[in-house]
Amino acid sequence: MKRVHSLLLLTMFFDIFVQSVAQKAPYYKYCEIARSQQHLNAKFSIQIDSGQAGKLFGYNHMKDETGKPQLFNSMVDAMNYMSRQGWEFVQAYTLSDSDYRFLLRRKEEEEEEEDTAN
């Protein structure tokens, strides 16, 4: 009986070990957000660069459900919005005194097949 328990326990530990080794490293999708044009009400929209092809300079203006620019009160407001969408902060940097960029990432289930050669 002791042998059966020991064998069962050993099998359970082996199974846990195999499962932990077999897990893939997490895949993250990255994007960069930048402040875009300011509107009359002092709110502004953001540009998102997620590496997509076919966009001028790779940027895509964030739009709401109606297709209009998504407006934010501040970059913190924009970061909170992106956080609610599953994005997490990685790094912030500036290109000039007024050009702030934020690098974000989101954990994806599986790497998407993309053609990045273009």
C-alpha cells in the first residue's frame, strides 16, 4: 500500500513538472501611443502605432464606436483607457519637448502570423 501511495505521489510530481516545462513563454503584442491633434474643447486624440502595414508612418488614430476620434482629457486619461483595454505600461520617452510617447504591451493567447517583410 505504501508503494502505491509513493508511486501515485511520484506520478503527480512528474505530471506537474512536465506541465510547467511544456508551458510556452508569454507572447506580448506591443503598441506605441502618442498625443495627436488638439480639439476646440481642449481635449485631444491619440495615435496608435502597432506595427501595422499600409498606414502613413504606421499610425492609426484611435476612434470611438461611431468612427469619430476618441477624445481624452490628458495622457493619463488615455493611459487609463488603454489599461482598461488590457494594455500595460512598458516605457515612456520623448522625441521633443512636446512629443511624448508611451510603449504599451498586451498579453496575447497566441502569436499571430503576420507578414512583416513589406
